[in-house]
Amino acid sequence: MRSMTGYGRGEVDHAGTKISVELNSVNRKQSDIVINLPRDLAALEPRIRQAINEKISRGRMNVMIGLQEGANGASALALDTALARSYHQAMLTLQKELSAPGEITIGTILQAPGVMRSPEQSLHPDEAWPAVQRALTTALVELVKMREREGKHLAKDLIHRLKTLRQETKAIRALYPDVVKKYRATLRERLEKAGLDLPFDDERLLKEVTIFADRSDVSEELTRLESHLAQFAHHLRKNEPVGRTLEFITQEIFRELNTLGAKSNDAGISQRVVACKSELEKIREQILNLE
């Protein structure tokens, strides 16, 4: 089990340039990858996105890839000699056509766009990809480890809360058989206070108790609730992303609790249902952090 929150960083030296990859992820219902790349490496975005999708299935991922010249950056400057010759020839031709005085110096040519480039500008995407891939892999490993560590803490909390839900459900099942008995006794007491001394086997009394028993029957809801809790526990043990599945199961548990609370007609059961809803709300908040 993994959280959707994490951070990872990888760094690789390539041809005198340090390539760094930083990843940080936060909660998001779907997968959302935002990649910031140097302009000359923009062609690598599809490969980077694919590599991340193979490891991460959910969450907003921010990817920052940076380039930094090494200590020998000055000596690693790239000079486009052919472009420099072209600039020089064009300047000489223009000077001749315009009969313009002045000297064309090396400084003038070096200032022309593209003649002198830093290593960052001279990186070719295909040549840089192996280094970027290594840095990205390192960052992904760190990110996944952090998400797994956080996921373990979340799992422990969910297991504890699930145990509480099971205890409350067990208590509700124990209380349920007495609901009809309490209602029969209460009804009998009201009739006596009203001066109506009906026998226990009176048809009208039996009919009223039967209708109440049918309306307040929560056995099916309890069975489905216990089934959902068992499914929840089963998915907690899976070694794969389960966030969406647990969200769905949590919604189903809420639905059963709502029905159970509406039908119970018993203060003791209602209190247990409220306690279950309170605990389940905390579970739902935690699940929003799961991949």
C-alpha cells in the first residue's frame, strides 16, 4: 500500500553537465503529470511520462529536470565553426555591398546567435536520454520508497479503525434481536396505561408487532455491512494500488449504515451507527491519500 505523497531526486553527470531530476507527488483522484524540461530536451517528455506511468498509477506528479554546468563548464562550451564562417562571409558580403567602413572582429562573430553555446544548449535529446533515464529511475525509486513508508502508516491506522467498525457491528447484531421484544413490551405497557387489557395472542397486537418487526429488520443490512468490511480488509492486504477500490467500498458501507440507522428504531443501535459513521468518515479521509 502506498500513499500518494512523496519526493525523490536523482542526479547524473553527462559530458560535463549535471542532469538532475526532482519528483514530488500529492493527492489527486486521477494521474496528472506535470513536466518541466529544458527547451532542448523537450522531445524527451513522452519517454519521461511513460517511465513514470509504469511506476505510478495515481496522484499529481510534478517533474523538474535541470541542467548545470560542471567545474569545467567554460572549457566545455560548444563552438559552431560552420555557423561562424557563414556569419563572417555574410558580414563581408554586406560590408562590400554597402561600402561600409570598419573591421569585422572575432568578438563580433562570437556574439552572433548560435555561434557559442553552453553545454545545456548543445545537448541532443537522444544522446542525453540514457543519463536522464538513470536520474529519473533513481528519483522514482526514492519516491516509491517514501510513498510505501507513508502507506504502511496509513495501513496501520486503517486496520485499527476497521477493527473498531467490526466491534460496533458485532454489538449491533447482538442488540438487534431485543428490538422487537422491547417494542412488544412498550406497546403492551401503553395499552395497559390506556386501560386496554389485551391478551398477548390478540390478533391486532400480533399484527402490529409483526409490522414493526418487518420494518425494523436489519439482518440483511448487517450481512452486507459485514461483507463490505471483509472486502475492505481483503484489499488492505493486496500488493497493488487499492485507493479507488477502497473509496467505492467505503461508499457502500456508508449506504448500509444509513439504511440500518433509519430502520433500527432503537436508541442503542442508533448510537452504535453514529459511532460507525464517525469512524468511517476518518477512514474516508485517510483513503484520499492512498494510491
